[in-house]
Amino acid sequence: APAQSPELTLKGHEEAVEEVAFILGTRLLVTGSVDKSLRVWDLDTGKQVGEPLLGHDDGVWAVSASPDGRWIASGGLNGSILVWEVGTNERELKRVPVSLKGHENVVEGIVFAPDNKTFASASWDETVCVWKRETGKMVLGPLKVGNIANSVSYSPDGTKLAAGTDKHIIIWNSASGKELLKIEQPAYRLAFTPNGLRLVSVNREDIRMSNATTGDIIKQFDAHTGDFTSLAVAPNGSKFATTSVDKTTRFFDLATFEPIGEPLEHPGAVLCVAFSEDSQLIATGCREKHVRTWTVPISESEKELEQSTQKILNKPIPDPRPRPKRAPIATNGFFDDFDPTECNNRASTTRNAKGSTIKNMVDRIFSRSSASQDQTPRPLGVPFVDVFATRGKYRTANAQSGNRDRLLKTQRPPRNLQADAGASSSSTPPAGASNVVNETAPATLQTGSTRPSSPLDVAHAPHISCFAVLARCLPCLSRSTSGSH
């Protein structure tokens, strides 16, 4: 396969490029060089932004950008530290930095804390210092390490600070400066993984993955044919990159430690590397003065994750099963005109339907009342009783139960005939008239009927009066009307 080509080649420095850093939240890249300058680059145009940032009296060996993208800290070969402010429009930088003094030798490493307010530095003077960005004062240290301090790194939550030296790795509590762990192995560059559980470090010859709590070595392997020069961990935690004097940049999977893709070839020794905020781009600085940006290859674990995600997204979603249509409810009589499938009709339609049902019922009653006299009526189990003949609560006739009728008469006091004398003679049946409309069928007490009579039963008594029909139907009509409201 042909060698991968860089996306951009940034030319401007006059000496070797010792450090690169992405300014988070922007499309800017800042670089530091032995030519005593820092330069800011626009990754959209590939052009340098403004003039070089000058202020160091010696070469620049360490550069770091704050997590909020507002500040840049740089360390020089003479032990000086400068802090630069990035303008609000992401293209302006204050040309007069704040100078911090404390180290007496080369500042080899520098890094901002997650809080953006403090940063740490490592120096050849065998100390590590923590600085307050706003005031320029040292807030922790100098922490003595006993030999050259090469690099520093904060844990993602900012509670721990680690330093790599020529003999060991030391981890402190970042607030108190209390030593938490010392790992007896040299480290030229080191960095916490994004979950804070591991430390990735390189010395001049190999790569080591260590437990950040116990210091146990999880994995140790070699990768380059020359000395390691730099290390960077991708913000998404999927991989890390290393550089070497063998003129290559290599990628490794953080989960499997397997190499990713082919090495990126450079024309000279590669001195530094940094990942972009989205982990899709890296920048490298070389001894031959140039800066290059590259597309980051995808690891096997990322490919598997992408394939599984794509498989899930491409999986067809079955159409929802249609709801089975309910069978109509068997109805008769009063509900003959009701259609259960028309549930979405408007309320007005429902009210009209109820009205038509009552009207049809009354029409059937009167139509049957005027039927032919020759038609033999259907025999009824219970005879109809004349309403006017049974106006009293206990006035009823029963052809079969005369004893019960006599018993009821003995239990209630006799009526006051004088009080009833003013009643209309039309409401009193003629003497000797039977209360039973159809004497051929046995009568039953009104209070002891075996089943409630229906208004429709009136149709079987063709000679019944209209007043009796209305008296029988009015209770049903009132109940239907109250139910509709």
C-alpha cells in the first residue's frame, strides 16, 4: 500500500519544532521551536495567524494549551515560562506574555490542569512545580524528584499529578503535594488514559502500560527502531501515538495494544505529536523545521464497533401488526340501530341515533296496536293490568291468588271514602269491572310478577287505550333521555 500523505505541511519555523498543541474549541494549532518563537496556524487555510509570538530568550521546548482554549503556556531552554492569552475571536493573541520564574534549567514538560487555573512544569533542575496562571505564583513545589524531570500529566479529574523522570514515575495528590505512588521505572514521556485508570509511558527504548493505582505493569513492548521522542493519547480513549528518531509515527490500540495501520513516514526525526480534540487528526513536528497534520487511522476495535452499530442501524424494523377488527356485538331490541364499528362518529351523530331508536320503538308500538283484529295475539305469560284500575298502591286483581289479596286487605286500614269522594268519576272503574284486561289468561299480583313487563308487550293487546300505552312507555322514555345526558 502506498505511504499515507499528510493533510497539511506547515512551513515557517527556522529551527527544529520541539512541541505542538491543538487549541481546543478552535481550528488553531500552536507550535514551539528552537528558533525561540511560537507560531499559531489556521488549519482551515494552512496559513500562519499573525506574526510569531516572541518573548523567549532561548529555544522553546514545551508548549501546552488550556482545556478551555483561552491560554497557552510555554517553557524554554533557559528555564523561563511564559503564559499567553488567546483572544475571544480565536485569532488574536496578546503579544506581551506573563513571565513566571522558578526553574533554573530546561523546562522539558508543561501541562494545564483540567480546571484551567493552574498548570505544572517539569525541569532538568530535578523539580516539578505547580503554578497559578492568573497570578504567576507557585502554589505547589518545587517538588524534588532526585533526577531530571522529563514530563508531567494530570489525571482527567485533576486530583492526581504524575511526573516521569530518568529513574522512576511519581504520582502526587495535586492539591496537597502528598506522594501517592512511586513506580521504579524510567519515563521520558507519560500520560494518563482518559478513564484515569492507567498510565502510558515511554522511555528511550520501549512502551509500558501501568496500573495508575498500584503501579503494576500491564503491558510492555517495543515498537520503534530508534529512541522514542514523544507520546500522545487520543481524547476518545481508543488509541495512542508515539514518535521516534526513526522518522516515523506509530499508532496503537489502547484495548489490544496492537499496531494500527502503517507507520507515518517523515523526512526526518519526529520530535513531537498531539491529537486534535475529536481524535481524528494529529500534528507532528520534525527536526527538519516543518509541521504536518495527518488523518488518524481507525483501529480494529473501532471498526468492529462501527460495523456492529451499522448492522443495528441497517436492521429493518418490522411493521407493526394491524389490530384485528372486532366482531360486532350481538344486540337486539333497543340496540338494534347501534353500530359498534362507528366509534369515531361525532357526538351529534350519536345523539341523533339514540333519538331515532326511541322514535322507531314508539312507531312499532302504535303500528302493532292498529294491526288487523283477525290476527291472533301471541299468548302472554303475564296479563296486562289496566293502569287506571290499579292506581292505589295495593289495588290489584289476581285471578289465582285471592287469598293473598284478602290477606293484604286485612293488613291495611280501610280507605276513607269521604276523602275520595271528590275524585273524578272518570278515574274510577265501573262497579264490578275486572282489573284484568285479558281475563282468559291468569293474572298475577303487580308486586309479585315473575318478570318485569316490557313496553313492547303492549303490542299484544290491540284494544288497550292510548293512555295506558303512554303510561307504560313514559318511564322508559325518561330513562333513555336521562341516559343520553
